Amino acid sequence: MATDTNPATPAGTPKTAGSTGTSALSLTGASKTFGPVVALADGTIDIRPGEIHALVGENGAGKSTLVKILAGLYVPDGGDFKVDGQSVAFKTPADSKAAGISVIYQEPTLFPDLTVAENIFIGRQPTGRGGLINRREMRRQARELFATLGVPIDPDRIAEGLSIADQQIIEIAKAISLDARVLVMDEPTAALSGVEVERLFGVARALREKGAGILFISHRFEEVFALCDRITVMRDGKYISVHTTADVTVPEIVKEMVGRELGALFPKEVAEVGETVLSVSNLNRAGVFSNISFDVKAGEIVALSGLVGAGRTEVARAVFGVDKYDSGTVSMFGKPLKAHSPQAAIAAGIGFVPEDRRKQGLVMELSVAKNATLTLRNTLARFGLISGKRELRAAEDWSKRLQVKTASQDYAVSTMSGGNQQKVVLAKWLATEPKLLIVDEPTRGIDVGTKSEVHRLLSDLAGRGIAIIMISSELPEVLGMADRILVMHEGQISAEIARDDATAELVMNAATAATTTEPIKGAVR
Amino acid sequence: MSTTTTSHEEKTGAGHAIRSFLRGREIPVAGALIALIIVTSIINPRFLSPQSVKDLMLNATIVIILAVGQALVIITRNVDLSIGSILGLVAFGTGTLFNAFPGVPIPLVFVLGMVFGAVLGTINGLLVTSAKVPALVITLGTMYIYRGILSSWAGSKQYFSGDNPPEFGALSVDVFLGIPIITIVAIVVVIAVGFFMHSVRSGRDLYAIGSDPDAARLFGIAVSRRVIAAFLASGALTGLAGVLYTSRYNSVGANTGYGLELDVVAAVVVGGVAIAGGTGTVYGAAIGAILLSTITGALTATRVDKFWQQAIVGVLILSAILVDRIVSIRSAKKLRVSEARDV
């Protein structure tokens, strides 16, 4: 209970800073698979007390899975996990917390209805006589924490309505009050402004002085190099290397992050490029994206690349009319499209395959046939009634063309694998014979075999003169499939790269804006 | 910590208490209740006669206890629709007990009634947490199952208050400081549970769970265990209400408590407990229960058609939800403002 009564003092007894004898935390060869999908093949990280350790890698390199293992959310399938030299096997987040690991997620996880103070201390509120919560003490400690952090947040206000930055600070206050020995920060700076980032770094350095080990995950190299002592690189779910920051350069790290062979996995064939299908000019939405202008021509695959949260999906949703935009125009074949109307977009020939198939693309409980023909109900209906036979025939036709593997068209979609689900979504839109297809992360969570099938399909569609916008976080996919790459960074298009000029480094640099001072080679903008 | 700082803390502490009191969702409900009483007593001064006040208290008692239990469950983002059936089972069980063992000690009857209710509530909790199906559906099912069991157990049999020991019936007649004994029981329940929810860690956990179940799990709160406990407590309080029901009303039988669950959910929502969980207090739920039962009395006293009573309850529920929406829209606006500042 000692930590309960005085959690406001960070690390009550200072641990020997920088002692390199044992690791604060070490994970070796951890693996995690979900069915056929390998999320993590070799998760290896070693965090010493009194160091700030960066973990870098592309989207999908397995960083999040590794964090979830550290947090006790995932139980690893294999590997060796030690905290302070002792083997551990976390089953719940509570186990991880008890071992002194605190995780700050990219998306803060606060209780919106509870006060700020209570959010920090929930489950371990300072208690007085008879085990009753001492609210005054709780507020005092919260205020003290915020004073240490240099942020005046009213501990009595409820968490709902706080800015992301403030929520992040509360998460940090929570971690400090827990007296964490290992603090994991998963892209904590993604939503912060310059001043707030500096403040966060100050806190991180202070914690390092007190002997805590910090794992810092970020896509911003300037931050990684400014803050961290060592850097671990991951790629394709595997540990690649660990470096002392002083001995390594940004290009070397980038090379290790992206370096892999681009094989026959991405069979994009050059298709004849036709007339302009979609043209977007000066699309703006305050705080989300700005000055977005681009064209897509028939037979072309244009990749929207960039980091998660750069605004790619938001742009696509605005083009399709699901979300509003503040200004700008979207035209199909030169004709302006009514804003904020998916019906108008569908009528103009746009198809949209969303990222989250389960939530937006499929009705999981309906059969394959029903799902595949959901967008066709009007054409299939006769006198307002939908004939089951016609529905089945249309579905069978497309399922055959896409090679959907299912025992029967009547099976519920939820029983199928991710790859086959994706094909059903594609079937659903292809049946409407779109002129422009927007696919958001078409191969996320799909095993390698089905992946190349989806790629073959997209290439095939482009060959038939369909214009395709492909949003993808996977660099090899972007480089292999796209005729042109638009890279987004913080709501803007930071580079437009032609297929022949595209390299992994170029795209990565534009996405992280690591070289904002020098012009990006090959960039049109 | 220097003394000056301490006094500063105390000052802000007191200020905080007043502020949070005024911010509370209970205030509009309590205001509506007071306004209702004032208006009614102007139209009909006899509304505040001692006998009439006593009747008002007696009528509110059962619903108050049920509302407190229901509030515990709703705060965790669940709901218990089976409480009417549980109350019926316990009430009929109480009648049966007195009939079979006329000399059974009354405190034992209370204990047995609450244990019976707790068992039925725990079944709800176990089903809700293990089946991962919304509580609305699960407890709708147990509502019919419990009612079916009661119907086949009771058949057409009824127990009348005359069959019970006179001391038992006296609980609903005798007063202490002008307050009926069973109403005192209800007041004690409200204060005890209200205190628990405000000042004990596991009580606060219930709010956290209702506010964001996933975050609660991430935080290592034993979500399932707490939710089961909430259903257990609701069942036990419903059991208590069932025993008191037998003392208060003339007869208990297969239809006892029929339809009561919706009145109780209405009272809880009107009392400022958000149906989506996370906010509200049992004090609010209790005031909501008093408000709804007082409306019945007030409409009788002012000779308004009984029909309007239900319509007015409906209006109250909608205004409670409206107030809730306005509050959340306002905080959404605040969010936008604070984010704009950050940019």
C-alpha cells in the first residue's frame, strides 16, 4: 500500500540509474499468430533501466503486437519474456501492471464520465479511515502530478471533452503515479504539437534519470534521434537489429526498415491509361486534410501512401461522400459530384471497399449471396421484390470470377477467412460495374497466398479500364502495384512519385517528412 | 505540506463539493419534485396532511429500493428487466413461509428473502457475463422464466396480509419520527449504497466499467466479477423489496410485481442515471422513484384523469434524455474549442 498512499512522488526510491547489469525488460523470440496470419514472428527487445529505447518499423512490422504482449493483452505463442531477470507469463493487463509495466497507447483510454483525478487513480484511490476513498488527498496528489508535469489540468473536471494532448498527459500522470519501472509509449507524439512534444520529452528524460526504462515508438526520426539511447528495428514481424543511436544514421535505419525483395508477389501489369475518370481539386476539411488535388485516369492504379493517421482514409471517405468536406470539388468525368452523398457517388460509378470489412463492408450474418448482391438490389428487383434465384445467379457469377472459396453461397460471411471476405466485398462492388474503385488497405490481415490473388485481381481490373485508388500502409504493396504514388503527411499530399522513380526510401521519407528541409528527389510537388 | 497550502486545499475542497453538488444531475429532478409538491398542495391543501404524506412515503418505498438496485446495474451499462419477476417470487415465497411456519422469526424472513433474490440476480449476472449477449436480452429471458416458475408455483393461490403475523404487517403501519418503518429501511438502503458507490473503490469501478468497458479491461479491473456483483446486489435489494411488498400490500400471488421493472427503469433514468452507464447516482435514482410515485398521488389529489399519469411519466423520461443529450452536446462543443486552441 506504500505506493497507494504516496504515488505522486515519481519513483519514491531512485533506482541506480544506468545500471547495465540486468535488463529492466527483455523479450526474446516472441511469436504470435492469428489463424494463418503471423502478426509477430520474432519479437525481440531489450530495455535497460535508465534508457530510452526506440522501436521503429513500417506499419505492420509487428510493433503493436509486441506492445500488446508487453501489456498483457496478448499471450505470446512462444518466446522468452523476462522482467528484471525473472521469467514472466502475463495473462491479463493486471499482471503486466503489477510487474511495473505501464503502457500509454496511441489512442488514450480514459473513462469519459469520471473525473481527471479518478482516471489517474481508479482502482487504487488513496484511502483513509475504513478503506474509504479520500477525495481531497486524491485531488491533491493529482494536482501535484500535474505540477510536476507543468500542466494545469483541473483534477475535478470529467475526462470527456479533453483534448488528445491533455488526455495523453493524464495517461502519463497515471504511469508516473504507478511508479512504473518500464514505460511503453506507443506513438505518443502523433497528436501533439511542438511544445507538447518538448514537454513530453522532458518528462521522459526525468523518468530516465530516475532509472525507469522507456520504450518509445515513433515514426518521426528526428524525435527518435533526439530522445533515444538505442534503437531496435523491426520488419515483417521480425527483429532486425539494435543500434546505439550515436553510431547510426537515418538512412541506415530506413534501409533496414524497408529493405526486402520485391518479388513476383505484386503482379501489376502495365495497362493502357485512358481518360481522366476522377479529378479532385483543392479538397479541404479543417483539421483533417487540406489542399488535396489529384486526378485518376482509367486503367491506372494510384496509391495513397503515408502513415496511419495521415488522412488517407479521410480523403477517400470524403471523395465517396460518406464524410463532409469544407471546400473543393470532386468530379467524375468532368462533372462535379454532389458532396456528402454516397448515393450520388455510386450512381456516378464509384465503388468503395472500406478498410474495416467487418464493420463497413460486409453484413457478417448474411449469406455470401446476399452480401455480394447487396449493392445490386435495385437492378435485381422486379416490381420491388428481389428474386432469390436472380440474386443467387449474380452472386455465383462474381464469386466464380473472383474464386471465392466457400462451400455454399448460403453460408454466413462471418465463417469465412479474411481473404475470402475481402473477395466478397470486392464482388459486391464489382457487380455494380464501377468506373472508379477505391480500396482501403485491400490486403490487411490476409495471408500471403490470398494477398497475391487480391493483387492479381486489382491489376486485372485496371487492365479492363477501371480507375483504382488504393490506400495502403504496406510499402512493398504500394511500390509493386501503383502506377503513381501520392504520399500523404499530416493531412497534405507531400509527394507525388511516378512508378519508375519510386523507391521505398523516397516514399518513407515523404511519409515521415524526415527530409523536409531538402527537396524530395523525384517529387513532383 | 505547509499549513497555508492545507487551508487552500480545504477551501477548494469545500468549493468543489458545492460546485459538484450544483452540477449534479439530481438537482433538476429534485427541483421538479419540489415544484410538483408545491403546486399540488396549493390546489389541494390536504395533499400535505400527515396521513397523505405517510401514504406518499409508503407508496414510494418499494420503488426506491428497486431503483437503487437497478441503478447499480445500469451504471455498469447493463439492465435488469427480471426484477418484477424476482420481486413476485420473493413476495410469494414470503407468504408461503409465514403460512408454513407461522412462528418463523421476522429477521430470518428478511435474510431468506434477500438470499433468494441474490441467487436469482447472480444467475442473471453469470448469464450476462458469460454469454456476451446484451443484458437487455438475457434479463428479458429470465424475466419470463422467473415469472413462469412463479405462475406454476402459485397457480391461482394467493396469500393475504391477514395470513401474516401482525407484527410483520405493522412494519408498514407503525411510524418512527413520523416515518413508516419500511420507509426508514429504504432510506438506510439509499444512504448505505450511495455511500458505497461514492467512497469505496469497487463502487467507483462500477462507474469505470459503465463509462468504457474496454478501457476498464485494459486497466486491469475485474469487469466480469464486478458486473456479477452488481446483479447480485440488485437481486438482493429486489428480495428485500419483495419481503416489504408482502408486508405493505394486501395480497401476493402469481401476478405480483408484474410490469414493475419498467416503472423502475423509468425512475432510474428520470433520476439522472444515464442508460448507457457511467454516470448518475443512486440518490438520483431514489429521487426519480419518489417523483414518479408522487405524481400518481398528486394527480389523484388534483383530480386529474389517471390516464395522464402515464403520459406524464413518458414526458419525464424524454426530458431526462433530452437533458442528457444537451449536456453531451455542450461537452462536445467544449472539446472542439479546446482542440482548436491546441492547433
